[in-house]
Amino acid sequence: MLPNVLLISGQDEWTKITEVIEHIVLPQLEVNGTSFLLRPEAISSPPSQEVVLVVKHQTPVSRKYVVTQMAFLLKGQAVVLVEGKHKVLKALAGILAPKEFQIDLHGKVGNQTPYSEWLTFIVTTFGAIVTQCRLTPQAHYEGNCYLIVHEGLPELLMKEEQPNKVTIMAVLGLLARARPFLPTFWELLPTSFVEMPPAVRQALQFLHHSYNRPLRLSELAKWCHVNHAHLCRLFRQWVGISPLAYLAKLRMSAAWKLLTETKLPPTLIASLVGYPKWSQFSQQFMRTFGMKPTQVRKSVALEPLKFGDFRDTVPN
Amino acid sequence: MKVLPTVPMVGQEAIGRTIQNLIAQKVIPAIERKGARIFFSPPTATPKHFGFVHFSDWGTMGLREKPYPASAPFFLFLLSGEGLVYVRENWYHLVAGHGIFVPHNCLHFPHGTVNNSVPHGRWLWVNVHPFGAVIHQCCLDDDSHFRSPVYAVVDKRLFWLFQEWEKEAITRGCPDSLVSKSLLLAFFHLLVKPAPIPVSVWAEISLMLPELPATLREAILRLIQNYDAPCRLEDVSKQCGISVFYLCKLFRRHLGTNPRAYAQRLRLKIAKQMLAETGVSPHKICQLVGYSNYNYFRKQFQRTFGFAPSRQAVEHVKVWSPNPKTAALIDKLVP
């Protein structure tokens, strides 16, 4: 198994993704139809022993929320595994599968790990999740995970048995114009950020980018190239609290934002901000804000959708 | 300038399904070829001797003699012939295969004249509303303004897609982009899927909908959307996420009837409306609303309304007979 490395880059990463959708994927769909999108039926090679999984593909949300999974191979070559069967894909191909299928994008045959760049879309019951990743022989680089909250998006796909060209084009077109929900909370950064030692700066950047993933202190320390005890000491000295307390603060801010600005169920919000366990989340929430997550939802009193009223739920 | 009477269009071409076929055969291929550009034609110079075709409109029960604001955003598409449209102080000369998009509240007038001559053409209207879309067809010639019954296509995804398209094409100002094209294509593809229902039936149903529980609302919408095909209770309840038993209970508690009887009454109402407005034969209407056996349909119709379907049809065909001369003229204009 290869290590999973997080890609931390500039803030305009989403713009790049939308450009890829608009200038590479959409024209491809318009000209060729859905023929370049593989359906699970098309992958019929007998299961073979020599295909090894390089990195395990993880869905950021629980499977019950998933409607359809899509992935596009932008560059390179890849060995994909669908339900144990494998297929070799060349650049500008893709996969489209309903939620029942287990898809693994990163496999290898023999000793060679092929280079590949992927753009994956998971249409969920509340909107969509868009991620970008790259596989090299050294590591698996994972980009940010963008959350798009939109009720109409899954509705377009849910009523279709076999999504056709027009539906997929519309879904991608909408994604290209959507405003993703990824609060980086740069405004919460301490004002003395520029004067801090590089290790603390790197740690802060890392936390702001990937607070929604399960994280260990040792991972963070490894990323900053310092010992974890030393990082903790530095962090306390410069920021005032421990890295994990800072992480909890970020997660809570994101949870608050999602609770008050969207209509997502609180249990889903817990898993989206990085708490797989609800009890852990609500405990932390209670400690931070002094009230239960469900109480917040009630106090905000988001009106339920009225009939015929189709407001946009994407936060500003 | 004389006032042109608005005459109901009768026969096969007045049926909602025919209008949807026209969209599938003419509008969608046009968008596929040229993108959203077909709804953004360049304006022409103001003609020298221009005027408006005065016509009475039985949709609004008034005389149309000057530009009026659009009550809902709409797409206007010219199926055949030619036409002169006035939109927000500009004149647009349209030829077959082109159309125009008119935003909400925009002053417009669909039928202009040059040198007192009426341009002959066949138009398609698609109004966008929060519950879906409202479509109808109209023809213009020297003697009359023909108008088909107005049909509603109930699917709220339509409104949502339209809003996104408007954001892209109007607010961002890129009607030519691929995103705009794919959204518009998806909009028109959705428009031809569910069976269209006569507007007055929909108006009656939509009044009581907001007060019902969400699951029941969903079930009624499913029944409406599939009124032209036999539908099984198991499928409806499955799509709403409740059991058949609970679905029946909801129907009985809130509407005092069972789903099957409700669906049947709905079909008969639609059939009655179509008979009264389109003048299509009762046998054809019987198939259109999802009955395979005409005798059974006639029996149920008689039981519900107290008279036979054929009687309803005959009364109106007498009043609304088309002018064969003008119909032939419009056919000639088809390129």
C-alpha cells in the first residue's frame, strides 16, 4: 500500500476543477455521448490474482447517502476494479456506476504502478462531493473534498434508471457552476501567523485544509517534519491551545455553519466535519456551544420546503 | 386594423402529447445543433410601418392590442412560417427554427405586423412556473389566431433547471457556453417526459396540495404525472417511501377516498376536459388517459358525470370547427 498524502495548494483549486469540467469533460460528453463512460456491465474480465490494490478508495460519506458514483481519468493510465473485476483504462475515459457497486480506482498489475489523475464525483442525496486525486509510483495525492449542497442535483439522477447523456451533461454543468461548501476559516487564523515558526505555520495550514478527515497527531507532526511533543509545545506557545483543541474548534465552526445554513441531517453533518461517531460529536458540540446540535437546528427554525418553492440551499 | 378572433385549435394537433412530440422533433435538435443561441436572435431595425395584430385572448379574457408584461418567464419558438416579435423596445424578425426568450415581467408582444400584413406562422410557447411548465401552441393567419388548449407539465425539476440556466445565460451573460447548452437541453428533455395535463385540472389540484402531508403530496404528484399509463400502488408507495397500507390510510384520512378511485376520477376529469377543448374523438382520448377498453371508459364516464363521452365531444366540435383553407395555408408555409 502506498502512503496517502494530502495536496495542499492555493485557494483557487475549485476554479481549476470547474475548468476541467467545462473544457475537458463536457465537450467529450457532447461529442462522444456516454460511450466513454464505462458502465459496470462493460467490465467483464475474469477475476485475476495479479491485480493488486494500491490505495483503498474511501467514500467520504456513508453508502446510504450515495446516489451515483462517477470518475473521470484525466491523465495517465489506470487499472480499475469494479466488484472484483478489473479493466485497464486510458486517459479521458471514465466510470459511471450506481451506489451498489464497490469501485476501486487504484490498482496495479505486476510491479508497475501506473501514473493517473482522477476527478471523482459522488452524487449524494443532499448534493454532491467532488474530489481530485493523483497516483504516482511514490504516493497517492489527495486533493480537497468539496461538498455541494443542492437538493435538485440528486433528483435529476434518482428518477432515472440509466442516466443518459443529457442528464449527465446537466449534472456536470451544474457542478461547474456550483459554489462548494468548503469553509477554510482563514479568518480564524491567529493574527501573528506570519511571525510563527514554519512548523506551526505548516500545521495550521494543514488543519485548515483537512479538518474534515480523521487525523492523528503523529500524522500532523510527520507532515511538519517535527517530533509530535515538540509540535505540541510550539503550538501551545504560539497559538495558545493544543493542535487537537484547535482542530476541534475548526470542526465545530464548520458544524455550526452547516447546521445553520443548510438542511442536512445533524448525523450527516457530524460525519462530514470529521466525527465518525455521533456521541463524540454531540459531546464536543455541547462542550463548545453549551447546547445540543438539534437544539441549534430548532432555534434557527429553517422553514421546511414549501410546495412549489424551490429555493437554493447553497450558502452564500 | 381588424381584430383577429382567437379560435380554438381542434383535432390531433391540439393534444398535449402532439405538442411534446413537436418539442422533441424540432426544438431539441435545434438546440443540439446551435445551442442556446436559438433563443437569442439579434434584434432587427424597427420596421417602418409596423403595428400589432389585435387579437382576443381567451386565456386572459381580454383584447391584446399593445405590449403586455410577461407573467412568467417563457420560451417562444417558431415551428414554421415567420414572425415579428416585440420584446423590450426591440423588434425581432424570426424565421422557422428560431425562438426568443422573454424574462419575467418583460414587456412583449408576440405578433407584430409590417405594412398591415400578418406574418403567418406556427408558434410554441413554454412558460416556466415554480411547479413546472405550461405549454401551448398557436397559429396565426389572415383570419384568425388559433390557439391550442393550455397544458401543464408538472415537474419541479423543470423550474430548478430553468433557474440555473437563467443564472448562467442571463446573469453571467454566457448563453453560448456548454453549461448553458446542457442545462437547456436537460430542461427540454424533461419537458417531454411526463404526460401533460390540461391546466384547469392542475389548477384545481394544486389549490389543495399545500395543506396535505408531504408523502401524500408526493403520491398525488406521481399519480398525476403518470395519468396516461396504468400504475401500480406498490410502485407509487415505494417511490414515496411508505407502505401500501399507510398510503391507503393517508388517502382515506385526508381525501376520503382510496388511491385507485382517486386516480380514476383524475383520469376521467382530464378526459372530460380534453373532450371539451380539443374535439378529438372519444376513442382516442380514452387511450390518451390510459384506458385500453373503450366500453369500460364509457361506463365509468357515464357513472361519474352522468352523460356519455361522445355527447360531450359532439357539443363542442360543432362550435369549434377549423377553417380548412387557413390550415392548408399554414401547411404550405412549412419549409
